[in-house]
Amino acid sequence: MFPSLRDQTAAGRERERDLAALSRRQALRGLAGGVLATGTLLLPAAACGGATAAPVPSRLPASLPPAVRFDVLRGNDPIGSHQVDFQGSINDFSVRTRIDIAVRLLGVTVFVFRHDSTEHWREGRLHTFESKTTDDDSEFFVSGHATVDGFSVTHRKGTELAPADIMVASYWTPSIARQTQLIDPQRGRVKPQQLLGTDTLKVPVAGKPVETSRYEVTGVTEGWVAYDASGRWLAAMVRKKGTDIVYRLHE
């Protein structure tokens, strides 16, 4: 264990403050772009027997997937969790996403990220969206609803009208990775997305390799997301200024 702050010398306290400030800056660089999982947890793509992606489901799955929970890691260090829950039927359902991340140094919390959002889908269209995010010392609130002209989104910068078929960058279904524009779930802005490529990747699930379709994207998220043949989200990774943020399926 590290000694408590009160037991350290003045020089030690000053050094700890410097380290904490440096770690906080590094954490902000590593996490500011979102959180999504890494090569150390997966089998290499070469082991998948080719670069052709597995068949993908339609825009929305035929049935709601089971809840998904990830352990979020930075390097080998666990820093939080990301959970997605579903409720309702495929014609009228909600998707709730909860992210809870805290980076600590010497027992001191230097960065906090918490996000809670709910999407309500009705008849294949996003009907409403609400989110609240704590990004260290900043708070964000987003509210959106379907209109006859599209999907209206209100955020701290104002209100904008998105297309009626817009989706949120919550990545619970592979259709999200194939969209050309998405709602940023934290800030509420409508942003472009580019699909850079697809391939296959085997992900360990309950000790067994499962073949997934992997989508490399840039835009709201910089990195990749991977899904099994049923469209269940199994792995992802976000790169931000050289830092890999890992999602490991919690089992």
C-alpha cells in the first residue's frame, strides 16, 4: 500500500500532485473520445480464416439481444464498466446504456466519467432519446424526440433536426456501425461516421472462440466494434492519442 498523504513529506506531496496532474491529463486524452475492446483479449484476425465479414443482420435485429456488460480496461488496469439493457418487444422497446469509469492514482480519483442514456424505439424508428453525462467536472444533458420532419435533438449548443432514420452512437447493434451519421450520445450533436473496413475476428466467450464481424469506424468513435452472427455486441476498442480503451465481456 502507498503511505497516506499526511505521512508524506512536503516534497513527496508536491511530487504526488504533479503525478496526479499528469495522470489526469493522460486519462483525459485517453478517454475524452468515448469508451469502447483490444487485441490482447482477442485472437488475431489471421486465425479467422479470411477477411470476409460474417453475414450481418438487418437494420434492427429480429428480436432483442440479451443484456451486455463489459469490463472497461486501460492497459491491464480495470477502470470501470459499460452495461446495455433492453426492455420491451422488438416493435416497442428501450435501450439503456450505463457507463461508470473512474481513474485513480495513489488512491486519489483523478478522472470520472459517468453516462446514463435511454433510447426508445417504436416500429423500427428512434422515438425518443435522453442522456446525462458527467465528464470529470463537466455535465451534459441531451433530449431528443421524433417529429414529422425528422428527429429533433436538444443539447447545450441548441436544437438541431436529424433525419428520421438517425441512430445513436451506442453500438448495441451492428447497424449503428454502418450508418453515415449518428447522434453523439454525450454531447447530442449529429456527426458524420465513416466505415473504414470490415473483417472477421474470433472473440473468447465463456472460454470458447466465437467468430464476429468487426467494423472499423471513425467519427463519433475512433476504433472498432465486433458482433456475433446474431448481432450481439461482444467486443470493441477505441483509440485516442495512442491510448487503447478496452471492453472485455463480463462473464
